[in-house]
Amino acid sequence: MSLTVKHLNADTTFLITLRPDDGDLICRGSKQSPAFTILIDPWLSGRTIIGHRWFASAEHSVESCISHLSQLDQEPDLVIISQAKSDHCHEPTLRQIPSNSPRTTIVAEPKAANAVRKFKHFHHTKIISIPEYNSKRPQSVLRFRIEPLTEKGVAGEVSVALLPARDMAGVHNAIGITYQAPTAGLSSGSPSTHLSQATITPESTSSAPTARPGTQPLPSLAREGVISILYSPHGTPYNASLAEYASKHLHIDTKTPNSRTLTLLIHSFTSVQSPWYLGGNIIAGASGGGVALAKKLRAECWIGAHDEEKIDGGVIVKFLKRERGMVDDIKRMVRDGGVACDVRDLEVGGEVVLRA
């Protein structure tokens, strides 16, 4: 199976495409692989306003690789919105998704879900609020069933979990995503739990899926062949909630070197700091938590997010201090912790493909 990540803008809008095991005979014999696609924090163009225009506003300094979501090869199965602020929950961009789309489900942090409902664009049944993760409450993990490729196959699953940090600014949460591919029951070999290091390829994402989102629970993620993603554009601490998620949901034993690893970390490289009375740390960056996460979870690949030097406006600008994390320095810091992590700074339109 494979995971493709495409950077749609210079900031933190990503398209994730998940595909089943290439070794499955049904996939080999078909021109179209049943892909499951996830669009994250879509903001393609236009100005965003935080609070009030006089306080903080921003627009892209680099054009997105597409000008409209209709230019995607297919409507996404899921749209994940990590927070309610308009650079993550951008109404004009979200309205580019057809309101009557039979395919797309909006999955959002609770405040973001409320914001999307107020748009009155999508039917209320298509908007799902992500509960806070709690290992004692199985329903706190959203599960989306992917139908088996044949009657003899096994169903797949995409799961989504919210890991809050409860910081003053209210931005330092994380979204956990996992993928178990559906099978045809005809695999020529058992799937591997270890993905090769990422390589950039111009691979197309035009294949049409046979899967549809659902909410039926599936077997434990202890099953072999799981892709795991942690998305935290503002950064998040390795707190009790994240430790519990890593241990009990991802089955990562941080104390055992040969334990499972995190497939992909999407986290800021650049740190942005404001005075404590304006919220304090806004973006943690590599030095503010990203390196620690990559080492703790033994991330196989780390892609930078929320690092665009945007055209900022408002009074807050003069109070902000930015510190750019450089890829070579980040690689060295992670490597010094004994983790061979492939660190990538994707350009607009750039792709990374991870293959099993």
C-alpha cells in the first residue's frame, strides 16, 4: 500500500491519498486503484482574518498549485479541519466543495465543526465533530469503513482522533490519522508494517475509489500493515493524551527501539512567538517540540507545515518573532536522537510517496 502527500499551498493545506497493497491481484488487474483521499485544512486563496482585520490578517505570498478544489482529480472522501481559525477553516475555499456531494464528509475539531455549520453550505449530516481522544471511550476515535475489494477480502479503515493540548492560544492540538487498507483476499504476500523512506515522484492521484466513508468499528489496529499520521501544524507537546494515543491506539512503545514507528509527522519547522498577553507561542516549530516528537515516535518521515512567510497585516505583526528551522539542522537533531527520519520541506505542488 502507499501514502501520497501533496502540498497544495505553501502553508498547511495537504492532499493525502491512501491506496491498498499493490501486491493484491485485483489491483494489478485493474487500471484504477481504490484510493481514499483526505483534504486537510484547505485554504487556496484570499485573505484570512484572525479576530478582527485590525488585529491580524494574512494572505498567501505564493500561489497555490490549484486555484479551485474542482481541479482535484476527485472529490475528497474526508476533509479534516484542525481548528476554527480561518487559515485552517477557510469558508470561501470550503464552499468550492459541492454542497450535495455524495462523497465528501467534513471532519472537524469541535469549534471548527460549529463554524462550518454556520456556513449553512453542507447538510448537517455531512459535518462530524471530532471528540477528544480517550482510550477508555472507543467512540472517541472516528472510524470510516472501506469496503473489501472482493467478497473474500477484509474491510479497511481510516480512523481520525483529536489530541488537544489545552494551551492558552488554543492552537496546539494534533490530529491522529490511521489507515488499514482493504484487501481482496488474494494477496501474493503479507503486508509489511515498515514503509520505505519517502521519495518524491510525479505520481498521479486520478484513480477512482470503491470505498465510502462509514462509522462501523473494525478490528484493533494491532492488525499488521497500518499507516499512521500525526498532523500538528502549530505543534503539540508530547503530553499524557498523545502518549496514551501512541501506546494504546498506534501500539508504539516509545521505550522499545524495535517497536512500531510513526509513518508520517506533519509539523511546523518554523517557530512563531508572540508576547504572553497575546497568546504566547503560536507555532512551536522544530525546536519547540517537533524534533522531540519525531524522536519519541520514531517518525519515518517528517513534512514541514505552516511555514509560509505570508503577507501579514494587523497590529500583531510587530509583536511576532519568527525562527526558521532549516532542514539539514532538523535532520541532524533527529539523527542525533538515534532516529533515521526523512525530513522534507515540500514546495507548492510537491509530492512525497511512501510505499510499503
